[in-house]
Amino acid sequence: MDLPHRDVVVVHLLLFGFDMQQPSVADAKEWAEHFDLDPREGHLVLVGSPTLFGRSTMSRVPGFQLIDRDFRLRFDSTGHQPRHDLWTELLPALGKMIKRR
């Protein structure tokens, strides 16, 4: 499976800015530029709201979640002890979801 793929939208949710403070729109623009992300290729960069910023959020980083077309959370690989393994569960499931289309 190659990304970008027409059936996949990758949402980058910034929970911390580059200075480890609350993220800003400028941080999102810098993130997109640094990683050469293009919304036309299915990459969106969002800034977390102030309610998402804090110590408890740090335990969710890094975070990868797979959400299906019906907006159901299928796999959760967030934090240092994720419920689902990124490499053996989440990514293979993404490949299977795309092949079904």
C-alpha cells in the first residue's frame, strides 16, 4: 500500500507546539512545510484546542489511531503502552481496509 491513497486521510493533530507549549496555527504551518504535507494528497494538520493541552495528554504521545469511514475508532496505538500495536495490528488493518474498496 502506498500513501497517499485516495481512500485515506491522514490527520496530524498537534497537541504541543515546537516549544512544548500549546500549539499554534503557525506551528501547524511549520509542521506541514517541514514534512512537505499537502492537503490535496490527503494530509491535514490540525491544532489541538486548549482543553487538549496538558500533562495527561503527554501520555498519549506518540499516537496513531485508525478510524473507519463511519468514524468508528478501529485501532488505538497511542502512548508508550498502546492497546493495539502500530506495526502488527494497525498498519496491516489499514492495508486490509483499503483493499476492500
